[in-house]
Amino acid sequence: MLCVPKIQSNMATPSAPHHHLLLLLSLISLSSLPSTLSAGGSVAINYGRVANDLPSPPQVVQLLKAQGLTKVKLYDTDSNVLSALSGSGISVTVALPNEQLSSAAGGQSYTDSWVQSNVLAYYPKTLIEAIAVGNEVFVDPKNTTPFLVPAMKNVYSSLVKYNVSAIKISSPIALSALQTSYPSSSGSFKSELIEPVIKPMLNFLKQTGSYVMVNAYPFFAYTANTDTISLDYALFGNNKGVTDPNNGLVYKSLLEAQLDAVFAAMNAVGFKDVKVAVSETGWPSKGDENEAGASQQNAASYNGNLVRRVLTGGGTPLRPDEPLNVYLFALFNENQKTGATSERNYGLFYPSEQKVYDVPLTLEALARAPTASPSNTSRVATKPPSTSSGGDFSPSTAGQTWCVASGDAGEEKLKDALDYACGEGAADCRPIQRGATCYNPNTLVAHASYAFNSYYQKNARRSGSCYFGGAAYVVSQSPKYGRCNYPTGY
């Protein structure tokens, strides 16, 4: 996952008297679903492997089968994983990573070779149903955005050439692609992205019968805005809801409001009929002290309530007839991911294959599970902010958040992200120049923190603007390095 702070949304769970009827009806509808974006809502999982202690791919395939999971998304085209999935009946989304976008955009000869080696070598015994071209490209500090649509088109042309164009092409976008996300009906894409990439990408998806992949994390929006977003609203719990002042629609879950902001943004640029799949969403079972709400109880509540919502409910308030198709993040805790503690604790399973918490993942498992309304699910409220992030912190003003660099990100990633923030990102980096107010302490982390926060504040603390490829995270207490004061707005 490219982790990202995010937006706002709501849901209503069926009342108890109708619950078993809805389960029965959903079972009937799910039995006839096509493999891609189906008519009844689907729950799938992301299988990330940034770890050195995971089970072997054949063991993972058996785990997926035991859990009733029939769809999985990868972040590469690892031969051992794709071979293990051969003949399993599990549908797979593979990925062409950001590092290969420029080559893929350069010419079809590259994508012909890539498709031969990474798709045709396994398909159709391995049920490759989609290719994610890049991941959260718009926030990639390497500035791979110009290559995205040409790469997607070349990969598709290669699929056509080899008569496998039934495989869908898409690209996961982060919610930071939105200029406006609240209220949901005012959702809009960043103006600088619309003509160069958003419209061409949506047009390509429409022409090829594909769909938009969206990575959406209510956790980030909640932890950055605990003064304005209720935990129940973030966890699909009982809450009074948020009414959109423009159209009167009532949202009772943050995720649905986030998705409808994307739908509204697509509508605004003339693409009302392109579908969406949630390519990543999840909640961490553990986090740093300043990561409000990160706990096993909350993770179980979010994912459990989400699964129930997806499998027994309809669409969002703005698109009620389009069921939700969701890839949970993630299958395992991944011990080699950098950044905040939460980054290593999104898994539903430990590497030992023991469950981190128990969540039913299928309609059959839901039918066997105790019926609990979201209001009864366990949850843990906000934790106090941490004071152990490398600099000193002053008391927070309610509702204010700052963006700081992660010392765990590594020198190269921090330098790349700092260059982006001070260059294309248009952060105000004058105070960290030699002799200026915030030059000292003259450390990479201190300078990157100032630049990242400037970018974050200039972008109105929008979802995804404190990420930088995993090199930054949001805090709720004002960082102070030496005599340097961090702004909260421009």
C-alpha cells in the first residue's frame, strides 16, 4: 500500500428482522457473479510480501482457500506466487510496478515482452483477471504520472495482440488525486491532473470496459481529524450520519462518503458510467501512540462491518445500484515495511497464519457468525498524541495536524521526496536554506519534515498530501526543531 490520509462517508446496516432474508438473497445473487466487477458485491484481499517471515506461496494458496477467498491482488508478478495459484480457481490481479512505467510507456515492444513473460507464461491456468499498471502514481515522488496512460495503452495493445484482452487494465489511485472531497457531492479532481491524465485514463477505461481502482483508508482521515470525525462513523458503527448539504444524501460511514467524492469527481469530468473497485482499504491493528484508533478491536470492527456491508448491502448513496467490490488490505502483517508502526500491522493474519482477529470473509461465514449490530462491536477511542517522534512537540490546537518525515524511510527516499516537495510540489523551502530560520538543525529529517509540512499545509491538509511514498506521516502535535515553528496554513 502507498499509505495516505483520506476523506468522509456513511452507511446504514440492515435491521435485524431483514438480516437473514438479505443473506439468502445475497447468496443467490453471488452464485451467478462474473469474475470481475460483479452484481452482488465481493470481498477480496491484497497479498503484499514486504516481509521475510511469510509462509510459502503454496501455503498461502491453501490459506486463501480455507478462508473462502476467491480473488487476490498482488503487487508484482512473482513467478513462485503465480505458479502456486495455477489451477487454484483463485482470480488474480497482477501489477506492473511504478519503476517500469517509463519503459512500458516507451513502446509496445517492452509491453509485448512483459506480457509474454508475466501473463502468458501463467495464463489461463492461473486466472489473471486484471493488471494494475502502477500504484498511486500521482503521489509517486519519482514523477511517473506522465507515463501512466501511455503505459496502460501499450499493455492493453499487447493483450490484444496475444488475444487475451479480456484481462482488464486499470491503475489504483489514492484519494489525494481529489482537489475537493467534502461534501461528497462537491468531489473534484485536482485541476492539474484533469486534462493530462484523469480524462485520458477514464476515457481509456470506458473504451476497454474496465474500471477505476481506488485506494481508500478512512483510518487516515480519522486519525488526522479526531476532533471532527467520530470513530463510529469511521468504523461503520451506529451514528447520526453526515448530511450532504448539496443533495440531502445522508452518509453513515466514512468510506462511502470517500467513494462518492470520487464518483462526483468522475461525474464532473463527464464519466458517469465508469465503475469503481476499492483496490485497497483496511485498518491497522497496532500503531504508534500518535496514531489514534489503531487497535485490534477497531481493525476487527472496521473490516468486520465492512465485509457485512459489502456482502449484504447495495451501493453508496450516490450510486445505490452499484454494489461494492473491495480488496481488503492486507492478508499478512509485513515486518519489513518502513514508516509508522501501523504500516506493519494491517494484516488479517500473522505470518504464522494465526488470525490477528476473527472476521468472517464470506456470506457463509457471516451466516454462522454471531449477529451483532455495528453499535455492539468493540472499539477503542482516540489515543493521546505521542511525544517521541524525533523533535520536540508543543501542545496541539484542536483540529490542527502537521506532516513530518519518517526517520525509518531511509536517506534515498527522504532525499527524493524532499526534492519533489521543494521542486514540483511547490513547498516553501526558503526557511530551510543556509542561514534561514529553520536551517538548523541541519539534518535530512528536520529539513524534510519542514518541506513535507509546507506541502501538506499548502494543500489544505487534504487526503494523501502527507505521504511522499511512505516517507511521511501525520501528527497531531506541532513539531519543533530548534527555533523553527511549523506553519498550519498558507
